[in-house]
Amino acid sequence: MLAAIALVWGLSALMSFVPWLHAHGLYLRDAVRGGGEWWRLVTAMWVHLDWRHWLADACAAAGLLLLAGRAVRVREALLVLVACGIAVQVALLRVPAIGWYGGLSGALHGLALWAALSVLRVPGLPRAVGVLLSLGVIAKVWVEQSWLAPVVFEPSWGFGVVRAAHAAGAVAGLACWLLQEWWRGRRTPAPH
């Protein structure tokens, strides 16, 4: 578990604080759509705008990976984090108002919902944790109303918060959980 957290922290720090990686990793809509720089769909989630942004996402990732690690293998949680991050970038391609993006927050919303739903399946873990976290993610996405304003400038951060990424991440997390449940259902023999 600690190795997974160190991997997320290290990769995101490297992408955020090495100038060349930051410049070539950030999601830039025009560079992806018109310039063929498709790798930005994979790298943008690791790029952060400043040390506070990085630290907030890094701490949230650590907490969610620790929670998910109680219910599933760490490898699965990392896979969901990456899948949600890529899904967020692909979704942002459909939102012309978002010209650039960086950070783990969209992917973390997906990981949070997926982890919360996964916790509900594990006997011995408090169901209240899964229920409250699920409701928290859903309520946050609803309150942000990204369908009305995909980006909102946040003075305390000094940049626009891409709320559409949070909603896209939550939808991706739900999709990952549904796919996981479908796959488990196929692998589990039906009772006679």
C-alpha cells in the first residue's frame, strides 16, 4: 500500500515540478485535438499547478488508496485511478470551455465513488463509511452543478476549478464499479 502511495506521490511530484514534464504533460485541448498530442490524455492527471494543489491531491489519493486497500487489491485501486483519469481527459475533449487542465481531482472523485461502493461489499468493514463517502461524492457533484458552469474560478486557489472533471470522474468511477460487478458476476458460478 505504501508503495502505491509513494508511486502516486512521486509520479505526480515529478510531473508537477519538473518544468519540461509539466509543460508537455498538461492537458491542452488544442494540442490534443489539433496537434495530435494524445499523450496529454494520460499525463494531465499527474500535473499540478502548484505545491498546494499537488499536496491536496496527494493527501486525498493517500487516504482513498488506504480506504480502497481495505476492500480490494491495491493494483485494482491504481488501475481505477488511472482509468478514471483518462476518462476525465476524454470527457473534457467534449467541453470546449475547458482549454487546459491538470490534476488528480477528477480521477480522485472516481476513485472515491468506486472505493465507497467497493467497501459496501466487504463483510467486517463499516457500511456507514461506504454509504457516507458515496453520498458525499454524489452531493458534491450535485452542488457543483458542472453542467451549468464547467469551470469556476476559485480565489483561494488562484485558478479555475474544473468542476466538469469532478463529475466526469465520478461517472467513470461508477462505470468502473459496474464493470467490476458485471465481471465478478460472470466469474462466479450460479448457485444450483
